[in-house]
Amino acid sequence: MPLNTPSRVSEENHLHELQAVISGGAMLRAGRMLDALQAAEVAHLLESLPLAQRELLWALVKERGDKGEVLLQVTDEVRDGLISDMEPAQLLAATKGLATDDLADLVKDLPLAITQEVLGSLDHQNRDRLERVLFYPEDSAGGLMNVDTVTVRAEVTLYVVIRYLRQLRERMPADTDSLFVVNRAGDYLGVITLAALLTHDPDDSVAEVMSLDRRPIQADWSSREVANRFEKHDLVSAPVVDDQGHLLGRITVDDVVDVIREEGEHQFMGQAGLSEDEDMFAPVLVSARRRALWLGVNLMTAFLASWVISQFEATLSQVVALAVLMPIVASMGGVAGTQTLTLAIRGIALGQLSYSNARWLLLKELAVAAINSVIWAAVVALAAGLWFQSADIAMLIAVALSINLMFAALAGAVLPLALDRIGIDPALAGGVLLTTVTDVVGFLAFLGLASWFLF
């Protein structure tokens, strides 16, 4: 979204105005401003405020009836901080009226005593529904699903179904675009869309109208697999079943949008070694401690590259041109490797890349690197030769650059798959390791060849 769109300008205006009102101590006015905002907008403002102002604003939000919705909209780290500032009675009140899938997301972050109290306050049916969702990991289809579904039997007529829906009225689950057809045992059979329900003869049976094309999603699927299914089939909702085909619930497109957004943020933030839930205004010591780990890892890899350079100290002291040109080799390799690495990580995230087709990607990227190495090695060799008036220097950097570009393509394609295989997030660790490979190989190739050919 462009920076100057009306929605962006409106959000910035809300933020600036609220900050000014809170700083001036006009809390009644701030409260009136909040009343005009939806839960998602309030959550955005909370995430955008420094801690001191956030606490003041949260004191007003805690009096709202939709504070539970607000808690669901903020990132995990911000939510943890807000929850720690709430009394048990306020936490219980925040869970009231939430859909089962939303309630499951919230209670996972609540203190154990509050979670038990929430479970105790539910009737048997709703407690069973909540426990069913909590049984599955948060990033699985079972963790995403909502158990509030409308089910019908295949043998009843559309007239009976319409009468049933009219009786539901306010109890109709939100975002219902289709009804799920089940047998007496609760096994999933198919779907009947609301459009089909309204456009067919009321005397037709559900079995005559229902669609068998809507394949169910297995509860143990990952959220990434769920998002891929929705994207490929343009779904608004989809049924979730267990291993026996028993209908457990449904996933709606609003949940999938959240998954896609979180995945995008994870890929972006992971390149810097950060979490997608990073609070921009977290306490200084918390942020420093979190980032220190990856700075330490990067320092170790930098020492490794420096050690490689130190092995050629005598060579560098005799030919100053090597020290001047050395960063070019490492930099070009780093850029080329990052291009391949990003492509591979994206392929893994979309389920398009695995060990079955990795060989083809590797060969293709090596071919691309070979073409680019010929082009750019020639350009760099020409520039270096004219700069230092040396054909030897020109040939040397051309060969070293070609070697590093090929190794960069190899590392960029292989590293993500290897990290994924051993359970390490490629988006988080791939960049650091790739930089190490391109630096070490680049310096080793350039300085090693210089020691061999020039002396």
C-alpha cells in the first residue's frame, strides 16, 4: 500500500492525535476517540505506542467490551505484556463472547489458573469444543479451525434446511458460505453452498444438490498447507476432518489471511534474525538480549572470514591492489547467493521445493551463475585491469569472482533444504550461513589464487 493512501493517512492521524491527547492528560477525550475505533484499529494503535503511553491507553481499553478481540489482534509479545497488567476478573471478562477458535488462541497465553477457570465456566458442549481445538498445535489445521459449523443430512429436503437456518438466526456462525453434509456418524460427505440452497427446488434433497468436490482438510496439516489449499482453490471456508473422516470443524478465509500475513512477516523479519512478534517498543534490555544471540553468531562467522584473510597476510602486504579489490568478490557472491537463497526459501514455504526436485533447481541456479559469472567477471576484469594496469590482476579477480558466484548459487540452493531437514528455520539462519560461505570462499579463492600465480 502506498504511503500516502487515505487509509494510511487516517491511521497516522489517529496515532498522532491520540499521542497528543494522552500526553496532555485528556483521558476522557482519548476514551471517546477509542469508542469510534474497531478492535483491529485499537490493536494497531497499541502496537504503535511507546510503553508508557501504551499503558495509559490500555487502561482505557480494559473497560471496553471487546478487549478480548483487541488482545487477539496484537502480536504475541505485546499481548503478553498487556495480559500481565490485567486482573483475573478482567481476563475472564475478556474471554466472554469469543468464538471457539479465538478463545483457544487467547487461553494459550493466559495463566493456568485463569485457563482452568475459563474451562470451568463453559457448559459441557462448549468445553468439549474448546478442548478439541486446544488438542492440536497452534500452527496446524486443527489449531486454526472453528468448531462452530452448520451440518445437514443428505436425505433431508432443501425446504427443511431453509427452515432450520431460519431458526438459527443470530446463532448462525459468521462467514458461513456453505453447509457441511454428514452422515449419522458425523462423517463428512460433501458441501451444499448457500447459492445452491437458494436456487434449487425446495423439494430437492440435499443429496441431489450437494457438491462432492470440496475435499476436506486433515486436522494435522500445517497452517502453511492450509494456506496453499485456500490459495489454489479460492476457498472461503473448508471442512476439517480427523483421520477417520469425522467432521471436526471448519477453517475460514479470515484465519488464512492471518496465516499468510504472519508467514510474510516471518520471512521478512527472519532475515535480520528477529521474530515476527517482535515488539517495536519492547524494553531496551529485552531487545538487546534477543538480538545479542545473532550478533554473536555473526561475529563468529566474521572471525572465520578474518582468519582466512590472515593466512595471506604476506601476499596482501606485497600487492595493495588485492586489499582494494577483495570486497568486490565477497560482495558479488553475497548478492548472487541471496537471490538463490530467497528463491529456495520461498519455494519451501509454498511447498514447491523439496528433495524430489531440488536437483533441477540446483542445476538451473548453477547455469544462471555460470552465465552471470562470464558477464560480470569480464566487466570486473576490464575495470581492474585498466585501474591497476595489470593483466594478471584482471585475470585473477575474474577467476575468483566466477568461483565465488558458482559456490554462492550452490550454497543458496542447498542450505535452505539442509536447514529445513534438521529442523532449523531457513529464513532465520540461512542468511548468516550464506554470508559466511560467500565471504570465506571469496577470500580464499581470490587470495589463494594470488599467492599461487603472483608469487
